Amino acid sequence: MKNVGIISLGCPKNLVDSEIITGLLIKEGYNFVSEEKFDKADVLIVNTCSFIQMAKEESINTILELGRYKKKGKCKFLIVAGCLVQQYKDRLIKQLPEVDCFIGTGEIFRILQIVGGKAKKKLYVNLPGCLYDAKTPRYISTPFYMAYIKIAEGCNNRCSYCLIPSLRGEYKSRPMSSILEEAKILSEKGVKEINLIAQDTTFYGMDLYGEFRLSMLLKELVKIKKIKWIRVLYSYPSHINVELVNTMARYKKICNYIDLPLQHINNKILFLMNRHYNKKDIVNLICYLRSKIPNLSLRTVFINGFPRETKEEFNELLDFIKKIKFEKVGSFIYSREKGTKAFLLKSQVPEKDKKYRQKRLMTLQQKIIYEKNKEELGKIKEAVIEGKCGRKKYLKARLQEDAFQIDRSVYVYSKEAKKIGDFVQVKITGSDVYDLEGICIEKNSVH
């Protein structure tokens, strides 16, 4: 069985696992086919997510869809991996008989054994979480100029709504030397943008070295000449320290972008969520960050409809968003998950109220973003070319302050030909609710 197809669901952290699965199989001579050619695949793999109910439904629907290829006789072997397997284990065997093998988050290195027909069991679920190193085969599925580096696995924060510790285990940092080696290897392959990811990037090093080491890691990464942008995602508020902020402010290669998932701002709700900070802490932190890091782009995410959230507490959150005016905001409807402490809380918010609150929050944020985008007019910023768009001589690009496949795009007019992966200077000339327009300043283009 030589032709393999894979679908990766969920977050970039899951995507890295899928890239490792792919890399291991390619090294052994397997050929990968695109989703459009899944009817040619001998083996199909889906790496699942089960963070919230919507993610579970997407995972199940994808498994069922791939199962149809097997029923038609076009696929001989179907494998399900990842968080859904880690969470439900034996239950999936009974509910999904069309699946040949299930592997949990800590078992992805068994993929060669399983695809090679040497698996002795149908289910492999051990301790969650799986660390890789710089020498682990990995197929980068993102555009050639950017890549994710997973610097740690698991989480120790124990938020009351979150299953991650049971799906991914306790926090485990990769050795700094391994991360630096991987970054150098990627840079030699043409990667210019590194995105550091973990469940909590700001906790990096505490388990391994007894202290936070993200700042030290960043200082070493900026020394890699071919890397132009370094972005830090998933920063837990309580673990941001003065040294880290100073490092981010000092080096131009480190994107002026902080991903700071806050979840809420009301002190009662934060306590029920088991978040280790209060409203005053957050207000002080944001003021400090904006005072120290020039032109900071601040992204956050909020949960709507957490148990016991009253209308007054939700309005407090809206007032906070109006005051702070975040550059980017995401919103999740609370998903009640068995196995979490929040599942047991009384006074669950009705589903219609959750959806209403989410709509109000995002409508407010749209107005804020519209005004913020207008403030960009006339500014000159660095961007990376990501592709063509329908308009003649216009290209789709992304600013340094916007994350790949998460944030806005800038549509750039260029007289000269540009290639995907080129870094250019752009003057912002137009804006709307979501995206920007600009003109390439040709003499400052960087290749």
C-alpha cells in the first residue's frame, strides 16, 4: 500500500503532528495524494481534534466521509489519530467499525508499524503527548516561507473548561538546542517566518530548566540570519515577564504581535474558569505591553456563555473590549465538556443566549476593527507576498502584525513582478472591515 492521503483537523499544534506522520511515511517511500485524489489512496488518515463539541462533530463527519472511500473499495486502510482517540478510546471502536486502527496523541510514531501492516492491536492509546526533535522527519505543509515549531507539549494550567491536559498530558518542554537546530534546518530550506507554538508558549522551560526560558530562546533564534520574522502564539497572561517583554521590544525580527487568550474579564468568571489572574492584572499587563512594544498588535479570544455568566458580567466584558480596543479578537461559544470541572457547574447558560452574546461581541469588534484599519492609511509596513488575487497586478500579502490563516490580508498593487515568499515594503492605501489595500514601494523590496 503506497498511496496515502491525510487530513489534519484543529489547531497548528495538531498540524505539526500531521506533518510528522507525513514525514515519517515519505521517508519510507510512501507517496501522498491530495484530497482531490483520495480515490487513488490505499491508506487514508485523519488527525482529529476534540477541543470543543463543534470540533468533535467535524472529526466524526470527516471520518465518516473517508469511510465511504473504503466502502467503495477504493481505500484499503483507514486510520484515525489524535485528540478524539485520546478522549474516547474504546468507544470509537464500537461506533466506527469501518476504521482499521486508532492512535492517540502519544502514539504517532507507530504510524510506520501500522501502515506497514505490523500492528497487533486496533487501538493504541498510551500516555498523551508526543515530543519530536530536530531530526524527526517532517513534511512542512504550510507555504515554503513559513513554518510552525512546537516548542512544548501538554499543559499545566488546568483551566476548568479545558480537556487539553487529559488529551496532551503535563507540560513538557523540548530542549532549547533541539528547537534551535530545527529552526536552522528550516531556514536552510527557505523558511523565513517561524511561528512558535505550544499550549502555553510563555511557560516554556519551567519544567525542564526550572525557569521561564522563552526570552532566552528568542534571543538565540534572532541570530539565525535567514529568519526574518519570529512570531509567538498562545501566550498565557500570568507567565509573561519583564525579560520577555524587553526581548520582544528589542529585536525587529520578533513580530510586534502578542496572542494573549484572556477568555473573560469578570473576576468571578475568571475564578470559575481557574484562570490565574484578575481584571486588574490584565488591565495593567495590557498597558505595560503597549507602553513597551511599539505598534503592538494584540490578539485575544473570549468564551461566551460560560456557566453562571450573567447579563451584567457579559456587559462588563463588552465595556472592557470598548475600552481596550484590541487589534484582533476571536470568540468561542462555551462548549460543555465531560471530564472538565466546568461541566459540573450549575446555571448553564442557554444555547440561544450564548449565540446572541457571541454575535453582540463580534459586532462590537467589527466596528473597532473598521476604525483601526482606517488608522493604517498612509503607513509603510513590511509584508510577505502570499499569492495572486483576481485583480490585475494585485497580490495577496500579509503584514508582519498578522498571523497566517488567522488574521487579515493586505491586497497589494505592484508594478514589478513579485514571487510568493518575497518580503516587501507596502504603503497602506485602503481599508475595510476585514482587510487592507496597499502599494508596493519597489525600491525597498527585499528578496
